[in-house]
Amino acid sequence: MKFRAKLVDAACLNNFTRVSNMIAKLAKTCTLRISPDKLNFILSDKVANGGENFFSEFQMEGVSAENNAIYLELTSENLSRALKTAQNARVLKIKLTNKHFPCLTVSIELLSVSSSSRVVTHDIPVKVIPRKLWKDLQEPTVPDADVSIYLPVLKTMKSIVEKMKNISNHLIIEANLNGELNLKIETELVCVTTHFKDLGNPPLASENASQDRSSEQMAEVHIDIRKLLQFLAGQQVNPTKATCNIVKNKIVHFDLLHEDVSLQYFIPALS
Amino acid sequence: MEKIPADWKEREGFSRRWWKWRTLGQVCEQKPARGLGLTLQVTASLSLLFLAQLSLRTVNSSRSAYACFLFAPLFFQQYQAATPGQDPLRCKILMKSFLSVFRSLAILEKTVEKCCISLNVRSSRLVVQLYCKYGVRKTHNLSFQDCESLQAVFDPAVCPHVLCAPARVLGEAVLPFPPALAEVTLGIGRGHRIILRSYQEEADSTIKAMVTEMSIGGEDFQQLQAQEGVAITFCLKEFRGLLSFAESANLSLSIYFDGPGRPAIFAIKDSLLDGHFVLATLSEPDPHPQDLRAPELQQPAPQLQAHSTPHLDDFALDDIDSYMIAMETTVGSEGSRTLPSTSLSPGFQPHCSPGSHSEEEDDTEPSTVPGTPPPKKFRSLFFGSILAPAHSPQGPSPVLAEDSEGEG
């Protein structure tokens, strides 16, 4: 099993660092899936991806020819901490090593004023996940959404959700095919609804489902507000594209695209 | 020679404390007219100070770290020293009390115009008066106790290895390390590179922590007199205290060290003050049969060397470090390499030695069964209590001879 990758582009480095910070905010432990053409960060219930475009060099050799992938478990904070020192990096290299125990070694060569180079090396301990557990870590199948809608500016959404959290933990998200999205909190004493209009809807995958539904009809799902907040808190930069897919009373699926990185976030409905 | 050595109890106060003194001094330098200075006054009935120098010293409870700052009279706007022939005055004050006087640096800078420190022996009080704006005067009476001289016996000149760099370089060097990290190993790697590496106790092998290593070229150092392969491990937190002070004052920091187990001396110096931190370093365990493996895994130095050459361009040549990882069915291949006990003593458990009152620093090591790893211990330092005060020897005193490593 082998893995090594190299990053030299400052912009890619920034993106990678940003993804890592986002992961660190979302979950304490994350799983890294290394495939021949991409790098996935997997958190339970959520999946984030990174592409090969980040890396100027990317070589990997999986467990075996049929199972050409590597699954590693690591503490997400370690990776984001390691990448923090990469802000002024000339080159960043990542590889799988074995130093008393399996590690992901991140080696950063810093830009230095003086003639001599400075190298920082971080050995992040990882746990190699055995093949029999891989099935638990596959990308979830996305059920056909009842409504698919573009999200408003995430920062706005976050500040609203933050305030709503003070009232109740039970949030209702509903949206329709007319570009309207509502966030609702209902308690005995008070009912708060925030309406977002003119958001726009992406073309739905399955046109059949949408036939039955008038564009005004709302599809709603009840979720735990803290999960939504956790997701929003990790977003520091506005994504290129952000879509929300609602499966009525089942699940809400957020699909974000930041340049090369796609993030899928699933929040199940409250039972 | 002793001024007012104080047996400060808290080591966390270090950096805050010295920073404040320095800032006060700086303002004194820059704007003498504004006159934020320190006046040391001694009332007539006191025994006066021997030398015209104020020294502040402290040691931590486990005696593994010691700090001493000497202030030249010029640091102060006015300094009234003792008349020669009298016994030097020593007192000790609780660090907490003293720090509480200088609690907020920002407020101090804004409101305090003058600070006067005087010793009232009759009532056993150290009086600190802060003359603030708008006619406000704050007087703090801190009780002190007489104490014996707190004198660490150390001599930088005896240390074979010296490193000297601007504090900024060292500050950048410790930046990648997590703030909570307790110990760090400093050593010289191949190609005269200075290596800093996080040190982990091997106590709990189930909790695997991230290891960070920083490698800096020798060219960044003003002085580098050390052989390749030499390394010491010391408390990073203590070091950070002095480092932040040195960075704020834009000074160079010199590190004098010997081998593992011998104290390491960190020194800063400028025209007005002289600071020394002496820190204990981890000592080496006795060699064990299982330690005699492939050298690159045993000593810290070769470990450092493995990383010392930066893999600059040819990515493909990195093969050296990567191993096939045995998975799932971990049959005894490289994956199950025995966890080497680090070649440094496994841990930083200060061995509280009562030796501070004896000349021989008797590090009585508990006897162990040969072949077992040595108990966690630190070489406790260097303290002689020089009971006969008046004319303590000036100049270099021999480093206290410690018992050598053998434990039977």
C-alpha cells in the first residue's frame, strides 16, 4: 500500500487547507479514502471530496488490484493543525509512512527569507481501515429529491439559524419549486419563520416526480438544528454552487461545490 | 552579588513578569523625560546592597527550571545601591502577589508614570508604589521573607555546545508545535541543520500523538558550535516564556548545552539586563538489549538525521521512508516493529530532589532491576544553597557535579 501526493500551487494549498479546516469543524475523526483519481474525506453521515486536480503529483497503490483504495482513519484536527503551518509553503508533500505505526506524513517546505530552507514535518498517526469495513463508508445513495433548490448566502443562513437555536432545537426546513425556502421554529409560545424568496431551482433529476407537484407546494423535513448549525459553521467561504435537496420527511441533502471540492452533507429527519 | 533574589513559586509567571519589567525599562529608555522609571530606595536603617545590581531569581517547585535576571542600575531611572561592606539584602516574595501589582500591561503603559520599589525591612514589606495619571498613587505592601541565597551553580563556558540565533528565528521554529506540548527535543542533524522535534512520553502507546519536526538551516543561526547528532530534550513551555520575552525585546538568544541530563542554559543579554534560564534536560536511559536495533530508530540524533535533509526536488526518491504497511492480517512484518523505548528517559517526571541544600547534588536513583527501563526521572538541578553568604564567589563556578547515569 502506498500513497504520496505533492502540492505546489498556492491556491490549491489554500483550498486543501480550507477543506481540512472544514472537516475539523465538522467531526473529531474522519476517514480518508484514497482512490486512484481522488481523495475523499468521509465523516459519518457526511461526505466531502477532494479531487486530484489539487495535486501536482499523485500516486497511490491500494490494498490490492481489485480493491485499489486505501481507507485511513485519523483525527481531523491533526490534519488541519499540520496544514496550518503550510500557509507559507513552497511545497507540500503527503505520504503514507510507517514510523512505529502507520502515519500520514505531511512534509512542508517553507518559503524562507534566508538562503536556507526550512522544513516542517508532521507525522499524523492513522489507522488503516480493514477491507471488511469499507462498505460502511461508501457514498450514500442519494434518493430522488422532492424539491431541489439553490441555497441563499450561507452566512445569512447561519446567523439566522444561530438565533433560532436559542428558541428551539427542532427546525423545519421547507422549500418549493418556486424558489422559496422557509426555515421554521415552532414552540408553545412563539413561532418564527424566515422566508427566502427567488432562490431559483436547479433542474430536477427525475422530471416524473415533479409532475405531481405544483410548484407552490412545499416539501418539508424536521431536523435537529444543531446539525445544520454545525454544517453552516464550517463554511467559511461562499461556495461556487450550493444546492439543497429535500426528501419529504426523510432527509435533507446539501450539495456544495467549492471549485474543485464537492461536499455532500446529509441530515436525517427527526423521528 | 545577591540582590533581591526571590524564590518565586510559580513558573507560569515568568514571561509575563519579565515582559513587564522590560517594558517599564524600555519606556524609561525611550522617553526619559516622561520618566517611567524605577527607583530603588533603601531606608537608612537597612543593610544596604552589596553591588549596584538588582537580581531577580526564581525556581520552580520541582527544581527543574531556574531563571535569573540581572538588571544594571542604568535600567532604572534612579537606583540607590547598598554601600559596600554591608551584607547584601535578600528577600523572597510570592510571585502571585508581585504579579498582581503589575497585572495588566496595557493599563500599566497607559496610566503609570513612575514606579518606585523600596524595601522596608522594619516591617518586612516590599513597597511598590505606582504613580499614575491624575494624581492617583497606588501603594502595594508586599510582605517578604528573608531567605538564603538562591544561587544556581552553572557556567555557560563549560558547555561544549552553543547555539545562538535571533529570538525571532527561534520563535518561528517553535510555531508549528501545539501550544500544549510539554517537551521538545533540540538537536543537530545532518548538514548542520538544527532540528526541533516534539517529544512524546511513551507511557501510553495506545494514544498515538502527532509528531512534529522542524528543521532549520544553520545559516539562520548567528553561532552554531555543536556536533551533529547531539540532542537534548527540555520543557518547551518554560522555553516559550523566555522566548516571548526575548522576541518582544528583539534580542538574540543563546543556548548553551552539554548532553542529555545536563542542564541547558538559555541566555539573553543586552546593555541593561542579563537573563538566564537554566532548564533540566531529560537524561538517557541505560542501554537495553532491545535498544540495540537499527540505529536510525534508537537515538534521537539519527532520527533527527533522517529528516534533516529536506527532500527538496526529487519526489520519487522519497521511497526510503515509505514502507509497506501490513494490514488486516498483521503478521509480524515491519508493521509490528517493537515500539522502541525512546533513547531518552521515558518521561518528564521531575524527580524532586531535596538536594538543594547540599553541595553534592545527590540524585539518588531508586535501584532498579537491570534490564528494566529506568523510572521516569529528570535530573534535578544544580542548586547549591550557598549558606555562607557575604562573599559568594564571583565569576564562573564549577557546574555542580551530578552523579553519573549509572544506576548500579
